[in-house]
Amino acid sequence: MLRPTLRLAGPGAIAALGFLLLGSRQSAGAVRASGEPPAGVHPAAAERVATFAGGCFWSMQKAFDGVGGVTSVLAGYAGGTKADPTYQDVETGETGHAESVEVRYDPARISYEQLLDVYWHHIDPLTVNSAFCDYGPQYRSIIFYHDADQRRAAEASKRALDQSHRFATPIVTAIQPATPFYRAEEYHQMFYKKNPVRYEAYRIGCRRDARLKQLWGDVAISQGKDR
């Protein structure tokens, strides 16, 4: 991703790492895959689908990857109007899409409520049209519900957080019906595994961990220390 407003304030070493990010985010050389999930990702009969937007999909994919009961996590675009958008389309902020992840999971092993718990503790739910160092509507936070049960669970979860008075300001994360989900280009898929140095440069430069700790305290540390 191109991150023109990347916050790189801090030691020179962190800044140097952060600049490694630019080449990978600006690259459009990889061939874009279609909007359909790749072979083998279609859900089995027992699997269900959850869709979340919470800022950079590199980090959101990492947050759910490896969680018990999650069978696959796909990075992509949701919430917009343009059919089959490219990364370059979405990054203009004009298509209405948000960087998102499609999570396929086994409800016998993990509940939707537990997925919501993972989601909340890996996002900043207090900022409008931004996430950490990324700015624009493509980085807004959204819970896309696929049925009435997911809607009720998402609304109850958000309401409970607001009523807990953990935060001084209301949660701005939207809850809305699922829209068509378009698979992102292959070079974005599991970026944190394919390009660990560049991903860590982005993560450090964005001060992601510090903000999560500020928001969620030790819970963020316990759930996010190796994510």
C-alpha cells in the first residue's frame, strides 16, 4: 500500500525500517487475481463467513490467521460500488470500498462472538476514516454482517463496549449488511509472511502496537503479541 502519511517520528532506525515499506506498497507489478476466492477456499458445509474492515488488510489478515477454528482469511475490498476494483482504484478513496478481510470459520470450534473479540482488540474503533497511520475512507472500520444473527451479535458487542465506558468517546465502527467482497491482488495476500521485514517496518512506523496497548491495555498485549 502507498502510505503517504506514514508516521515515522522516532529513532532513525525505525524511520529507516519504515521507508522499506514504500517499494512494496507502491508496486503494482503483480498480476491481479479475480474477485472470486481461489480454488480450495470455498466454504465446506459446516463453515461460515465473517467479513471485517479494520484498516490495513495486511494487519487484519495477520490478526485472524492461525486463530483456532478459522479455516482461511482472505484480504480484499468490500463496502463499495465499483465492480471488481483494483488496489489502485480503492486507494483513491472514491470507490466506497474499505480494505477488508473475509474470514471463513468452523462454528463448532469458534463462535462469531469470539471472532468479534479478536476483531475489536486489533483495531482502533475511535477514529473516523483512518486506522493508525493510514488515512482515508478505505481504512474505516466496519463489521459486515451476513445474517440476522451476526447483526444482533455485532450490535450487542458494540453496545457492550460503549456501555463499559472503557473509552471517553463513542465507538465509530459501522455495522452494515455484507456487500460483494473482491479478492485483493495476490501480492497482498499474507503479506506479513511473504515480506516479514517490510511488514514489521510498516507496523513499527505506524506505532500500531503502542496504540493498541493504549486502547486495550494488557488484553491487547495478550491477544496481539505475536500477531
